[in-house]
Amino acid sequence: KNSTKLTDEEQIILGEYSGLYDYIFIYKESNVDTIYHEIGHIIYKRFFEETPENLPIWEDYYNFLKDNDLLSTTYGYTSAKEGFSEEYARYQTGQTQHHQMNQFMDPINNWLKS
């Protein structure tokens, strides 16, 4: 729904996730949001790509957020995977836009801590 173009700043690659070996590459201008975003890719792979029955749970919530223009960043609108990673980064840094995001992310975070 959001048709805003990515800014020049948003187009700069600050980090990268390699799914082949679950490597995260963080580049020198990165911040903590970038680190959590890249960790979000690993979580997305584990919780949604490797467990396909979980994928509709995120996709339904993502589509709700997208359709109601509630995603936290412009970059989050590019795909469900990027949307998850962006929302995970915002959740971890206390910048979550949608009030139900904590209910979605808390169980994932608790599993990671166990």
C-alpha cells in the first residue's frame, strides 16, 4: 500500500544476511538497528521458512500492517521477510509502531532466551 520510494539513506547497504551458512555481515556505518535486522533474517528463516505452517501467521499479520500503513519503516513494505526483519529490529530497540507487535514478538524472544 505504501508507495513511498526508499530514500538514498535507506538504499545504502548496512548489513547483509547469507542464508547458506547463517552468516551476518555488518558494515562499518551500521548501528544496532542493522544488527537486529540481520538477526531478524535468521529468525525468519527458522520460524517461518523452515516451519512452513508458521508462515501464514506472520503473512496475515504483515498484510494487515501493510494494508493499514502500520509498518515501522518504508523498507518493511518491500516483502514479508524484510517486513519481519524491520519489525524485529524495532521491537528489540523499543521503536515498535503497532501495539500488538509485542504480543507477536514476545514468544519468539522468550524462545530465543531459553
